[in-house]
Amino acid sequence: MHRWTLRSLGALPVAGLLAAGLAAGPAAPVAASPSGTWTRTGSMTTPTEQQLGTLLHNGQVLMPGTAQLYNPATGKWAATGGMNVARTVGFTATVLQNGQVLVAGGVEAGVNMTVTSGAELYNPATGTWTPTGSMSAGRYSHTATLLPNGQVLAAGGALFAGSSAELYDPAAGTWATTGSMTSPHDGALAGLLPNGQVLVVCGVDDPGVPPCATDLYNPATGTWTFDGIAGASATRNYSLVLLHNGQVLISGGENGTYPAKETITTTANLFDPATGNSTATGSMTAPREFHALIVLQDGQVLAAGGETQNKKGQPSPTASAELYAP
């Protein structure tokens, strides 16, 4: 049986991207959780909605949009350097083989809401950022996946990105186009499967696109194939992450119409790309949407922030966090 449990998260000042919040709470070390459960960890100091996080080689979690680091050993958060170009939403953050982090695309901070094609690199050793080559077009809400050969696959995204895809070469610092997906994916999850192929799952539904469709990319041929439909308990705003066992964890989200009949859920499901089947797993300790999901080195999943349902039944930013043990 899979269950969720709570723990506490350390502190995090917020600066921009998808701000969904975590209420401040006592920090606590991350302990091993029983199978399929969630436990609480230290809360960020500022609520953050749709905050993007990525796992560094040293085991810490970088939140690029808020320039903060989470330490699983202590359950605490600390400040780090901010990006040269502030981005509010929709960018990707990919850890390269050399340990640096590639941030690409997204919406630039400011009144014009410019979708950028720009990219930059974060150095964990110095906590600083440097520019690198730009993508062929502006993208946001796209996916980015590190391939076995060290290149990064960026695919899909909102507006004009559609089903297009391109590859980043860290050695040259440049991008080149590759094959397009079988259908557009906006706000999808992507992950590298054990066989070296890339799985892209779900995303915002577009007219004529099946809900929660999945596509597979073959790096050897640069082509995509359709891989079926993944299950999600909620209709939108859920979060997804690829687990170490190759399954996809889909958690939270909301059903109904905003705001009167909106219901934010605690439910979670597991999608198995090998079989194309989805099964229910343990529910979270609190309802969440727009939350971050990050797989830690020990295989547990950190669910941080997002929106929860307040006493009036309305969505409200939360600073809470919990851990899932698959």
C-alpha cells in the first residue's frame, strides 16, 4: 500500500517564477519514510506557486526562480545567486553531466511578459550564472531532458512551440532542431526511461489532443512515437515526476470550475509506461495544485508549495511540504 506522510521544510525567500507558497515552519532532517507514505519537512519562508526545482549532484535542490537551495540532510533552505535574466514562469532547469544547471526559455520578469529563447548556466560551486546559446525560438511550459550523450532535449511548450523539439550541445553551447512530437504538449512532464528513450506525459489539453497523451522520443533516430494515455485523478494543475523505477507519479490538481466549484485534490496515481496502465497510490496529507515534485537521491519525492484549499473553499498559496516514499 502507498501512503503519504508529512515533515517540515527549511526557509526560502522567493523571487519570481511560479510563486506558490510554503508556510514557514520548523526545519527537520529528512528521515526515511515507510513505503508509499508522505512525511513533512521544513517549510520555505515564502509561499511559492508553481515553483520549479531541480536536484543537484550534491543532493541539494535548487529553486532557480527564487534563488534558493534545499538541503535534505538538514531540512533547511539557503539563498544562492540569482539568474542574470529574471524569469517568472515556464522555464526549464536541467542538470548537465558536469553538474551545472541549464535554464532555458520561460517568461521574463517585467510588464511585457516576453517569452524568451535565452538560456544560462548555474555553477553550484560558485552559486553564479553565465549566459549560453539561445534556442531557435522562444519557449515556455516546455520540457527539457538530459540525454545519455550529454545533450539536452527541449520539446513542446505553449503558443508557437507546439510539437517542435531541439537539442542543446553543452560542448558547443548551441541548439539544433530535431524531430517533432506526434501531438503538442504544453506544461508536460518529460523523463529519461531506462532504455534511453524520453517519455513526455500529459500537459494542457489542446483541441484535438487526447488528455494526458504520452509521446516517446528515440535519440538514435530523432523521431517520436505515440505511447498511450496516462491517468490523472484531477483534470488540470496536477504535478508529475518520473520515479527511479521508471513509473510516473501524478499528484494533486483540481476538478470543477474556478472558483465556485473548484476542488483541489490530495489524490495520486502511478502511470507505468511499460504497460500503459495507471493505478492509485497513497493520497497526500493536504490538497495541492501547482506544486513542485522533485525526486531526491534516496528515491523519495519532495512535494513543495503550490495552492491548497482554505476554509472558504478557495485556492490559497501554501508553504507546506511533504515527502513521498515510493
